[in-house]
Amino acid sequence: MMIRSLILSTLLLGLSAAGPVSAATTATLNHSPGIAQQDEGADTYAFTIGSVRVTALSDGSVPQNLHKILHGITNKEIDERLAQAYLTNPVEVSINAFLLELGDKLVLVDTGVGQLFGSKLGGQLIESLQAAGVKPEQITDVLLTHVHSDHMGGLTRDGQRVFPNAVVHVGKPDVDFFLDPQNAEQANYDQHYFDQAETILEPYVKAGKIDTFDKTTEVLPGLTASLHPGHTPGSAFFTLESEGQTLTFTGDIVHVAAVQLPDPSVTIAYDVDQKKARKVRTAAFADFAKHRDLVAVPHMPFPGIGHIRKVGEGYEWVPINYGNRKVTATE
């Protein structure tokens, strides 16, 4: 079975599991030479899809040691692809969530890590939400792309619901899988995932605030959920449609664009089913590129909004064009 420390030592840090993470160890996971990152804190970026205002919310970023977590590729190949993107290992990876102002609904797509990675990694979502002018109690609905700690961790704090008035929409296969601890051994998947799922989801289960789906479903007006099992059994896409425009929230079809976009066959340690995850990734990249779909991706560089474009035998990421002015509906 995977080592119990996977959730912290390799999930987003990619450190060895030889011992606890110390300040000195974390300090060695620096960025490219000469590049100083900004301090942690709130970050938002807003745009519109039809009549719906969408705001990307940063939950922070974390370093990943790709040599320890990517499968189906050599370390040399990883380093070569990173070099082409002017990156070095470990790579700083964003944790993005998204806010939708949908009529009288305030909808949150994913919730970041909350307290699950300690005080130094992630956990910035509430600050970003407040920077967007929204309080947690105003959220009416939460859409979970899947039940992993960096997507559902922000649902609770100290055992209490952070979004007390929200209904949580999530794929039924994920709830069935992660809330049954016997699946840990059967799937050879770390027990920690199951423990955290119970801790985080249970307050919403008890409050009757969990809404599950097991097929393509319109979960809210203009928002359609579809299941794409592989990364987890109930991994879901959510597609927003408004006035002829669309945006698809993908969940974890890609973690590191520089490595996985050129070759979608590269999987990652967190994929519950490596074969199915590879198949979903390959099909999704091809489909998004063919239809020129706009997508929102949790681990692309913030704000994580853009297009996937076909290039040769692989793909590349084209981020959304930046804007910084008020746009009227008549423009």
C-alpha cells in the first residue's frame, strides 16, 4: 500500500517520506535561481461568460517534485521539458478555485486545501473570496470536481462547515469510494485520503447538504456536470453555458502543463486508476483543442483559464487574454 505520508510528502510537496517536513527542508524547495516569488495572500481575476461573472480565486501555490510523482516518463525527460518552459524541478503549482455569480446563486467550484496542509501551504481561498467581496455564508452551492484534499479541504474548519448555507454537489462514485475505508486496501490507495474525506464531508452529510450525481446532469441552471472517472472514480467536469458562451471546469486532467501537455500519457501518483486517467486526459485534450473550448484548470498557473491547442503530436496551453477595465454589456 502507498505510504501513509503520501498526502503531505508527495501530494503537493513531492518530498521523500523519510521524516517530517522541516523549515530547512522546505527552504531547499526554492524557485528558479534569481526569481523571488511574491508573498502569500489573496489573488483574484474576474471575467464574464455571457451574463455570468466568473472570478478565479487563488488558494495559494505549492512546490511539486516531479521526479517523485510523475509516471511513464524519465527524470531526464521531465527536466528537458521543464527546461523548454524555462522551469526547473521542483515546480511551483497553483491551486485555483472559481466563483460564479449565477442569477441569485453564488457558486464555488472547488474549495482549496483549507487546513489540511498546515499554515504554510495553500489555505488562501477565504482571503481571496473576501477580496472578491463575498463572505463564506453567502455561498449557496459548491461544485466539487473530485474528493481530494486540495479541492474539498476548504469545506470545513475545525470540524465546522465553512459554507453553512451551501449545498455541495459531487459525483456519487467519489462519495461512495472515499467514504468507505475498505476501498483503501482494495484500490491500493493511501488511507489518509479516506480519513480526510470523512472528516471534511461528514458535517455536510449530517446537515443534509450533499447532492450527488451519477450521470450527466444539469446541477444548476446553465451548469452541467459530467463524470470522467480515472483520476478518482467520480471526477467531474462542470460546463457553464450563458448566452452562447461556454466554460468547462475540468478538475485534475493536468497538473504540470510543461510535461503533460506534450504527452498526455504521463500520469501522476494521485491518479486512482492510472489507465483510465490517461484515457480521460488524452480524450479531453483532443476534444478541447478540436472545439477551441475555454477551460478552467485547478493547477494551471493562476488564474488557470485558457485554451488547449494542438501542436504536432502534443498540445500547449494558451492562457486567457488579460483585461483590466470595466466592460459593459453592450460592448
